[in-house]
Amino acid sequence: MKKRTRKLLLRKYTAILLLSVLSQLYLYLNDWLFGYGLNNIGYILNYLLYTASEKLAASVMLLCLIIPDAIYWIRGTQPGRGAEK
């Protein structure tokens, strides 16, 4: 069960990483095509998480994504799906 759980988690984070890289490439390509230059993304990122509350909310959401998966990785099991049956 440990191998299967860890394999699923690796596939999940591989897919997330691939989609994030493709999204970044899409943003850079569109900025380049419309003439904003490749430095425009860096300029926009300065205003993405501007206040402390936005930074805190983003951090909490990121932790809610990572912490359960870290627990599943260490234990090697995921919760059962008995309630769905």
C-alpha cells in the first residue's frame, strides 16, 4: 500500500508542476507576443500578494495542500472510502 500511495502522490505533484510550468510559459509567450516584454511578469508579481492578509491566506492554503499529503507519504496509507459505498 505504501508504494501505491507514494506513487499516486508523486503523480499528483508531477501533474501540478507540469501544469504550473506550462501556465508560466503561456504567460511569458502572451506577454512577448503582445509586446509587453519578458520583464512584465516580474513587474506584475510585485503586486500579486500585496498585503499581509493575502500572504497569510496564500500560506494557509498552501499548507492545507501539502500537510495531508506529507502525512500520507509518511504513513503510506490514505483514509478509507467506506462512506461512499
